[in-house]
Amino acid sequence: MKGRVQWYDLASQRGRLTTSAGRSLPFRLAESVGNIQGGDIVGFRVQSDGGQVQAVGLRIIQTCVDYLNDQERGLVNQFHSTVAIQP
């Protein structure tokens, strides 16, 4: 399956994602996935453990930054051309 990370807490290694079908699922990272952040697109499997359904086996498909660069390039360029960033 495929979804987008809503949030991830590095300290507890827990987070939540939204599937491509719009369902919200919790996840916990026991393995090293990399620098996962909110907005990242991930692949995963769904597992039921004691009645609770959760996402397992997460792998990053596309980071949020890469998604914005690929899909929203016009918007990013417009933002940079209209906002003066002060040093």
C-alpha cells in the first residue's frame, strides 16, 4: 500500500499516516527507515495485532521536499519570487 506520513515522533518512534484511500493508521518504526518526516510518501503493509490495525514495513517512496520539487515547482517558484527572505 501507499500513503503519506501525517507526523512522526523520533523519540518514541511512533507516528501516523494516511493511506491513499484516506484511512488513518498508526505506525511504529522498529527498524531504521531513514530520516522520515511528515509529508513523506511511504509504502507499507497493513497488519492486525490484537485487534489494532497498524502500518508496518515502512519504506520511503518520495520525501516531502522531492514531492514539492516535482509536483509543485510552479508554486515553489512563485513563492520564492514573491517573498523576500532576509538574512
